[in-house]
Amino acid sequence: MLCRDCCCGSPKVTGVDHERQTARLRESVPVRVSDCLDVCDHANVVVVQPSAAARAAGARPVWLGLVNDPDATEDVIAWVRAGGPGVAPCPEILGLHAFPPPSSRASGKG
């Protein structure tokens, strides 16, 4: 899921070709574009969803923030193609982009 609303995908995040990032993700992996995910301090945000089988086995979505350069976008694509959460380990470099989802942060779980 790709956040594209008030901050993510907007000129507020400078130095990013937002249209190219969206196009690159869409041409490479399944992408759903969302309205604001209310985590603007992490713009641009990508949420990598596990497959149905991985989710049934306990995998959860991984929230990635500050995905603001082509290398980070390519790392997301490579991980999704490898299977994503619950199937392929999160690459170390993407681990630096990971942050707790809003409900976990609000409840103190993350």
C-alpha cells in the first residue's frame, strides 16, 4: 500500500519524483494507493502486506517510512518479489525504514 495524500507523494517531501516512484512500484508489484495513513512524519510511506498464506501463519504488514529515493524503492520491490513479510526476511536496509503501525504506537505496543 502506497500512501499518497497530504504529505506522502506531495511537494512537501522534496527531491523525490513521486510520479516516477508510484509508476515504478505499479509496474513491478501489486500496489494499492491509499489516502493519508496519518503518519506524515514518515513520508513517503509504503506498507508491505504479507501474502494470505503468510498472514495466516502470523505475518503482519510492515510499515516503511522515508522511502524517498530510488534505491529504497528498488529494495521494496525486491523484497516483495522475494515474498515479503513472513516469506522472505526483511532486508537490513529496509529494517532502517521500518516503524510501528499507528495502532501499535498509540497503544504502547511498539
